[in-house]
Amino acid sequence: MTRDMYGNALVPGYNVDLINVKAGLKELVACGYDDDARRFMVIEHALMRWQRGEEEAAERGAIDRAFHGIDFTSWRRVLAAAMAHAHNIEKEVMAELGATVTDICYDTEFLDDGDTIDLISIGLVVPQGSGQRDLEYYAVNADCHFDRVREHDWLWANVVPHLPTTKADWVDPNQGRAVTQLDRRAACVKPKWVIANEVRDLITRKTVDPNLWAYYAAYDHVVLAQLWGPMSNLPDGIPMWTHDLMQLCEQYPEVKKPEPSDDEHNALADAQWNARLLRRLRDAATNELMSR
Ligand SMILES: [Mg+2]
């Protein structure tokens, strides 16, 4: 396995760009460079270096006009084509492997005070084909303002009992309320930036053309999008909107909603419930199509 100067493994498509050299060279011809075999070798070499994570050296070589290099704009076109094709091939391979999972059901718990929405916890479920376990993710935001969550009566009663906290005894719910903290020893309690990276990777790398789904989705979408800051920071590949299960419920009023789970208001349990509801709604939609 290729490693960088610090010994870290370089994984194409993960920490270095995936490159399709052939597509890049095709673009080179499209840019009008079809006259020099050595130029082909220089650009081929540059693309391979780029894929090894040696971006700077690759670019320097590619645009070195003293040694068969090309102009900067053409190089960037070549690079973009090489990356785009590699990305498409990766998606095709995932689709071939049956990894075409388009639905992502999620739920968030949050503190909303009318001005700000503070993420408390997030659960995601990516339903898989029959016989396969659904892909699941759950995290609690170590950076949430837990003192404010604790003071919020509804959150204290409905959400906090599901979180990993230092409070063990819920027989007397108010005992320890003033001093209870998030239990930072729990593996699911993570800084917000870690959650942002993990959720981004799950959505963009483990699915093909993802559709986001949530129940009364408007707030959830904002909480999800704000993992990465303002709307303009939304990473490539994260959908800009969330489908609302309620819209389908309105369309198929005959569909019975699943029984609420014992863990209602645990974000993962709610995401699982959303996935069950979506399955029922999809079945209803299929039946309607078949009966036409
Ligand atoms: Mg919930």
C-alpha cells in the first residue's frame, strides 16, 4: 500500500483523489494536445502522481512548458475529467455490487429556543436489501449545551433518559438533575466535527444517489446541514433537502403507522421507526401502481 511522507496509508477515493488516467488523456486530446507522444507520457505520469497524493509535484510537472507540459487551464480540464470518470466508475461498481441504497432515514434530537437549533443526538438508518442488516449510525454531540438541555423540562423528561449520562437512576427522575452530565466515556459521545465527518462519509461513500427521509423533516434538515456550518458549506454529495415522510402519509392515508417504540425520542430508535414507516409507504405506493 502506498504511504505518504508520514507513513499514513493512502487510499484512493478516501484521502487521495480517485483518478481515471484514460479519461484524463482523452480530455488532453480534446484540449487540442494530440501531437506529442512525450507529452502524453508527462501528463499520464502527472495523473498517476496526483493519485498517489503528490498533487503539488504532479501539477508542477504537468504545466512545465519547458518539458512537454501543457497550459494550466487544460491541465485542470484533464484533471477534472480524470476525477469525474473515476467517480462514475466507483458508483457503477457499487451499483454492480448491489450497493444501490438510495434511502437514508434519519432523526435528530435538538434544543430549539426559537433562535438557534443545537444538535443533541443523531441516528441514521440505511435500509439494505432483504436478508441484510440495515446500516446504522448513532452519535451524541459532546459539544451540545448540556446545561441548557438539562434545564429544559421536555428534553429532560423525554430525551435525556436515552442519552449516555452520569445519571444512572431514573426511578426518581429529578434526583441528580442539577449535576447530571453527558458521559464522555461512551464511544457514541463525539465532538460535533467528528460527527460531521462520519455522517458525510456515510452519506457520500456508502450510498448511491442518496435520498434523505425524516418525519416532520424541516427542523431535522437544518440540524443536519448545520453540522457543516452555513448552507454554503454543505459538502458535495449531501442532498440539499430532506423528503418528509408526512408528505407520503398524506398521500397514502390508509397506511397505518408502526407502533411507537419503547425508546421513542432516542434518535436511532426514531430513525429505525422512520425506516419502518417508509417501507410501509413504499409498499402502498407499489400496490397502487400494480392495481392501475
Ligand atoms: Mg426523535
